[in-house]
Amino acid sequence: MSTLTVTRATLTKDLRMEWRSKDAINSMLFFALLVVVIFSFAFNPTAEESRQIAGGLIWAAFLFATVVALNQTWARELRNQVLDAYRVSPAPANALFLAKTFGNFLFVIVLECLMAPLFVVFYELRSVGPVWQLIVVTLLGTWALVVNGTFFAALSIRTRSREIMLPLILFPISIPALLAMVDATTSILTGEASPDFWIKLLAVYDIVFTLVCLLLFETVLNAE
Amino acid sequence: MKKLVPLSILVTVALLGITSYFALLVAPTEATMGDVQRIFYYHVSSGWVGMLCFFVNFVASIVYLWKRSPGSDALAAASAEVGVVFTGVLLLLGMLWARPVWGIWWTWDARLTTTLVLWLIYVSYLVLRRFSAGGQTQVLAAAFAVFGFVDVPIVYMSIRWFRTQHPAPVIGGGENSGMAPGIAHVFILTLVAFTLLGAWFVWLRYKLATEEQALESAHAQAALKGVA
Amino acid sequence: MTSIMFLKVAYIVAWLIYLGYLARILLRMKAVESERAELERTSARNAAASPLTR
């Protein structure tokens, strides 16, 4: 039973279930839209200012929407005792983790693709720097949030007040990644600085924490 | 061994008393900042102990994940809590020093921001410990501690770069550069005294943690006996 | 607030926090010990009353 097979099977299962119900994607989408609208009341930017602050606003909106997605990551598994079944099966734990992480990653990327035009419209955004760099930052940044988020979601399901626990333990550790995402996005949008260091930092963050997650997930899954 | 305990308490308290006296009255007054600078002795020493505690937490967590010994978990819990307390004092004292000297309570410069983020990470560790249920607490917390400590260099690098890009007033800069001999001696003394104090706190808190572990297993035992 | 006031407040705050934390640890220790003693007493009572240990 190889990691790849199990990962693919679990991922397909999750995607199919999500496609049928569209629970997560709908709630995340609506939540992110609301955040965008509310932020625009709070800040009321002109086209010039909007490029300076858009980075922060966009990632704040995505962060909150990601937390909404992450919170329900393991809910289905818990409800049907799938986690217990998984512990007993010979399937490698990392396959489950990778499947969940990829699933979350795909959800959030789809969300970001749907939100991007909304941001462009509401904040009259036009990027001074190259757009492909924005895409790189988005991919690396989303993975950074989602990989730690999926792991910490697994930690927080065993706590009281699990919905509030996840952001409490995820946000402090994600601060360097968030800083990188926001400042890189602002640098690219305004064209005032090079995002290279931030992109490298995000890459390092992603590699380091993906490794740590893979090393420790089995321990956490079997914790009892 | 038994005689060592009260002796070391005495030594710690005496040392703290002596160094505080030195820090407040004997050490030379700093040229630019005046007497308010004396906060620096407690401020830096407290921070040093905090960082040391977080390192101990990291090592203890790894040992726990490897050996699953209750002692290492107790040490992890103790050192994290003591570390949060001492780092909290660092932050507070920093604010009380900054206000009269620089006119601001806080600024988002590299050093302050990094310290704050570190403090937040370990507070979230304590929150995780507090809110997790039963037997899994130790493993979850130990796993989280690894994340936290691995993040430390990344936090440092990211905030330093951020501040290179967007410079802000550096507060307390150069406090360690070219210390006058009078100040340096008192500083080292305070550092030693605080390290002893920190070690004492960790030891006490560790004892509390092991007592609580024993209590929990005693409860379990009693419940079993009660069923019979 | 003069700057010397800040110095005094700083030292006092530091000591309040340290002593307060120390007090908290010691109080919790006492609570744990008394709960332990209570537990011993009730389990001894239960053991005496239980038919299995008669």
C-alpha cells in the first residue's frame, strides 16, 4: 500500500464529496466576499493608496477564509470514526496528511482565483510589477498556511473549543510567512521593491514546515 | 543533596539582593539616559532567562517525543511557563524603559517585534496545553513545541528583512556595545543571579508538574479501586 | 512621570510578577498535596469497606 496510492485515493474521495455538497467552498467564498466588502468600508482606499494596502487586506481575507476551510478538514473524519479506522489500517499516516493538505490547498487556490477579480474590481487594482511573481507568492504562501493549518487542525480537534484553538495556535507560528506574503504582494503591486527575498523565505518556510509536519503527523495521529 | 536545596535558595536570594543593590546604587550612571538606564540590568537578564527556558522546552519536547518519559513532559511544561513569565517581564520592562528615554511605549522595530512574536508562540503553546484533553496533551504539546522552536530563526530572519526594507527607530540600540567596565561587571552579576532565579523557578514548576501527574494517576488508581 | 519613577515602577513590577508567580506555584502545590491527602483518605476508607479487601 504505497503512499502515493493512498494519497490519491483519499484526495479523490474528498474532492468528490466536496463537489457533491460544495459545503466548504460555498462558505469560504461567501465569507471572503464579506470580508472584502467590510474592509473596503473600513479603509475606503483611492486607487493610489489601494496598492499599498491591498496586500495586507487580500491576505487577511484569505487567511480568515483558510481558517474556515481548515476547521472542517477533519470534521467529516471524526464524525464517522474514520480516524480510528485509519490508525488501525496499514495505510501510511502521511498519505492521509498529504491528501488532506492537497485538498485544502486546492480549495483555497480555487477560492483565490474566484476572489482575485473581485479585489481588482473593488480596489481598482493594477499591478505595477509582473503578475507571474504574484502567482508564485500566492502558491507558496497558500501552501505555507495550508500545510501548518492542516497539521494544527489535527492537533486542535482534540481540544476543547476547537474552532477557536486553530487560529490561536496557527497565527503566531505563521507570522513570518504572513509577513512575507503581505510584503511581497505589496512590493509587486507597487513595483517599489523586489520580492525575491520574500519568495526565498516562503520557499524555505514551506520546505522546513512540510518536513516537520511529515515527520510528526504519524505521532499526532496515534496520540491517545 | 538535601542540604544543597536551602543553601542554593540562600545563595540565589543573596545574589539577587546584592546585584539589585549594585544595579540601583553602585553601578555608574549612564551618560545619555541617566538613572532610568538601570532598568537594563533586569530587562536583559530576564530576556536571557526567557530564551534559555524556551531552548530547554525544545530539548525536553524532543526527548519526550523520543522517550515518552513523564519527566521530560513536566520539564517542557515548566520551562515554557517560566519562559513566558520572564519574556513577559522583558517586554514590560522594555516598554517602561522606552517611554522616558524615547518617548514611545512601543515600536515595531526588529528586536521588539521578534520578541513579541516569540512570546506569542509560547503563549499559544500554553493555551494548547491548557485546552487539550487528557492523555494526548503531552504529545500534541511536544509536537507543537518543535514547530515553535523551528520557527524561531525564520521569524528572526523575516522580521529583520522587513525592517531592512521599512526602517523604523531602533530603540535600545547599542546597549551592549562598548559597556563601561562598571556597568559590564554589574550586568554579568545580574545575569548570573537571574539565571539562578530562573533555574529555581523551573525546578519548582517542574516539581508542581510531576506532583500533578502523580495526582492524576492516583485519581485513576482510586477510580479503579472504587469500582471494585 | 519623571524618569526615576519609571525606574522604580519597573523594578517593582518585575518583583511583583516574579513573587506573584512564585506564590501561584506554591499555592497550587499546596492544593495538589491536600487533594492527594484527601484522595488517600477516601480510598483507604473505600478499601476498608470493600468486600474484596475484607
